[in-house]
Amino acid sequence: MRQLNPIGFDDEAALISIANNKRLSSYDALLQSLANVRASYTAYVLAGEKGTAWPAPCALPVGLDDRLRLHFSSPPSLIKSIIDHL
């Protein structure tokens, strides 16, 4: 099986930057959900480190998931830098 080595990237700083970017369509909803998203992501990372089952997905406000997906189809530079490292 192939293994992906983690890149030196601060996920939490990227998330906070995206959540605080008023120019993005996700701005308001993501900023309001930021604490929930950060807690869910932390649980996901810890589960991966322990080799346990992934936690339940984070509940997002209606439409936020679609707006976040849209960022990846037309990414701002911060998201593009993540994609370029993959």
C-alpha cells in the first residue's frame, strides 16, 4: 500500500484564515461553525494517530458543505497551496 507522508502545513491556521476571509462565500457560516469544525478536525486527527475509528462527521449548516466544495473547484491561493502539495 502506498503511504502519503504529511506535508509541513498548519491545517488549523489555514482553516482559521479561510473562515476569516470575508471574500469567500463560506465566510459567515464557516466563521459561526469554526469551533465545531476545529473540534471535529482535532478528533479526526487524534483518531488517526491512535489508529481508531474515525469520529462522526461534523454537522455543518445547510449549504456550507457546497460552498466549501466550491472553494476547491476555484481555490483561493491558500487552498491551492494545499492541493499543489498533494
